[in-house]
Amino acid sequence: MSDPGHLVMELSIRQEATGMLTRSVSAHHVRAVLLAAERRGVATGPLLARAGLSPALAEESLNHEWTPAQASVVAESAARVPAEQFGQLVRMLWATLDDELIGLGGAPSKVGTFATMAHVVVHGSRDLREALRRAGAFYSLFPGGPRFRLVEPVAGLAWADGVDEARMEFDVSGYDDPLHFGAESTVLVAHRFAGWLVRRRIGLRRVEFVHPEPRHAREYALLYGAPCVFGAARTAAVFDRADLDEPVLRDAAALKVFLRRAPVDVLVGADYGSTATGRVRHLIGRSLPAGPVPTPEELAGRLSVSPQTLRRQLAAEGTTYQRLRDQVRRDHALAELTGGRISIERLSRRLGFSEPSAFHRAFRRWTGETPRAYQARARARDPRGAPDPMPRTRDPWGAADPMPRTRDPRGAPEPTPPAPGQQP
């Protein structure tokens, strides 16, 4: 008989590859927003009815003959609701509570705050770096946040400091967030909004969360498309520093459409599925660390194309299976070593290397240093349990102007804005 856990994994991967999960939301997230509403005295039954959702979704039931871990996977894969209905539920909670954080933040974030921030960012930012700094400065003016800051390596020390990473670090210490939906959605909205601004997906190297690994952690792969570290010193989204130089390509007309579709197009759906590269990266990532990495033929089967077609699609996008496999292995290795909960020998096996020496050679090629040196430096730089030094001043960067203007480092002319009303 086939292993039930393997069947569950295969079901989940096939659903994602065919898009069955990308316009739906896990029932766990419905329960999370309902719990937030109930704790603030809101009757959730009428809201569920108006959104066309069953009251049974508020109840957690695992009536399957699986192990607890397998039952959790089954429930999170199968118990899902349409994205549009979840979006309607969230909008009703916004209106009822007048709080875009639905009671999960340290203080209410009044409805319209995000839209105002987005207008400030769209109208005044040349590149993503400036946009994120403006957004962080804007939210620092309000007690409820969400607070975040952009962190880059010190100029001239990028290689000595490790890989060329940038980080959006979030202060969620004041959240009243027992099911972690506030932290999850804060990171997700920031990431998706950043990608929308530059009109392309911002690939995440990893996502770090202060909270421990939750039962619904498998949902994170669908939401973020990147390895996740739990129990980190602070919550952060980590991505390529070069992405900060991307020009902002949106205008007021496009923003109007974007806001009209919120929160559906931000909180739900996988944004890695529009290219063959994104789909392949995600499917390889989903196979780790349980292993083994799927072959090109297996990937083609899951994507319902021939291996030759998949190879041509990747070549047209300027990449190969081998390159994507190495990138995903690298991202998982960095995430695991940053988390510090696994030996290097065991990690090499989980990533599919025949022996630790092969993993050491590959890691040196990726980062210029050994796995042990990277792990030691990560621990020294980011000790577990350290207090979050998030600045509390109005300007998190200490600049005289809380919304500084910067020149496009490439000297490029102003980008041509999209046609009015163009879909984001």
C-alpha cells in the first residue's frame, strides 16, 4: 500500500501545479480572522452568512484516519474556501471594526490607511528602495503600525557580510495574534505590494518568523514560494538587494484598480505561477526537505507538458532546470543554516547531495564560504531570542527628511506609465 503521507504530498503538489489552490484560501485563515472578530465582540455568524460561507468553517474537525501530522496536511489541502468569499468576509470585518488589521495589531489601523500610504508611495517614488522607505516612514507615524524597516548591507561590505541580501524587517511584538494571521498577512501584503509596484514578482530567498512553526506551515509554501525559518529573532522577508533598484512602474489609475481588488489579489493566490520558471522553482521547493528533488520528467508531468516543451519554456526565460535546482537548494540551505537547528551533514543529505563534501563544494560556489562559517556568522549576527531593535523614532533611518528622494542609480529616464485603468 502507498504511504499516505506521500499521497497527501502528491495531491497538494498537483493541486498547486494546476492552479486549484491559487484562487482559494485555507479554512485555517477563515478561522483566524473569525477568532480576531469574536475576541472583539463581533457576532461572526451573520458575517459568514453574508459572505456565503458555511458556519462549519469556524470549527476545526479532523475526521480522518491519519497520523496527526498527515491529518493536518489533508485538512489544510482540502478545507478551502473561494478567494472572493474570503475577501468579502475580510472587507466586512474592516468596515465593522474600522481596522485594516482586524484587531490583530497593537492599535487599530483605520480603514483607508493602506490606500493613503499607497498613494504616497506611487506618486513620489522612483525605485523600489525609495518606495519601501517611504512606506515604512508613513506607517511609523501611526501607533498601530504595521512597523517595518528596510535593511541593506553596509556599502562596500556586501561580500564580507555574506550574500547580497536586502531585508524587510517587521516589528510584530505588539500584535495580539494567537494564530499568527497578523504576522503572515503583514509580510504577505508588503511582499505582494512591492512586486506590484515594479510590475514583476520579487523572488524571496527566505521568510523568517518570530513565532514557532505552526500546524498550517505547509500553507506558507503556497503563500510565499520560499523557505521559511521559524523561531527567528525577528520577522523578515529576505530578497535580492538588486531588486531595490527596480523602477516603480505604477500610476494612480493602476492603483485605483489595485485597491478595488484588495484584499483578494493580495492575500490569496500564488504569485509564482505566471512563468515556467516560477512554477518549476515552486515545485522543486515543495519537494524539500522531504526530498527527493523531482526530475525534469516528473516536473513536466506535474505541469502537463512534455519534457521538451518544459525545457524550451525555461530556455526562453533564460534559465535551465539545473540552474533552478541549484538556486532552490541554495535558498533552503541558507534558511536551514540561519535557523541553526540541523547539522551540516544531515542538511547535505536532505538536499540530495551524495556526501557532505559535495555539499561543501556547492555551498562555496554559491556563497564564497563554507557552510560552517556561514552558520557561525549567522548566529553571531542574529542570536536567537534577542530583543528586536526596531527604531521607535518617526524616521526609522535617522534621516532629516522622513521621505528622502534618491536618484535612480542607473540614470534611467522616468519609466512610461501604464495605460489608464490597466490591470495590475
